[in-house]
Amino acid sequence: MFDEGIVDKVILACGQGIGLTHDIPTLKELFDRMAEKAEHALLRFSD
């Protein structure tokens, strides 16, 4: 069923980490966020 994408008839284990998920960004949004955070981190080290 997983191979066919039928997930409404099976048990999905997601763990406690599912509570940390607040949104599901597109790949572009995800990479933009990661780049912004990396840039901020680098700026902290350059000061």
C-alpha cells in the first residue's frame, strides 16, 4: 500500500517529532530558509 501511496488504510509511525512540525514548505522555501539561517550564522562569526 505504501508503494501505491495509499496511506489512509495503514498505521503510520511518526513519533514525537511530529509535534515540532508547524508547516510543510516547498523545497524553494526550505532552501531559502536554510540559506538565510546560514547567512545569519556566518554574520555572527564575522563580527
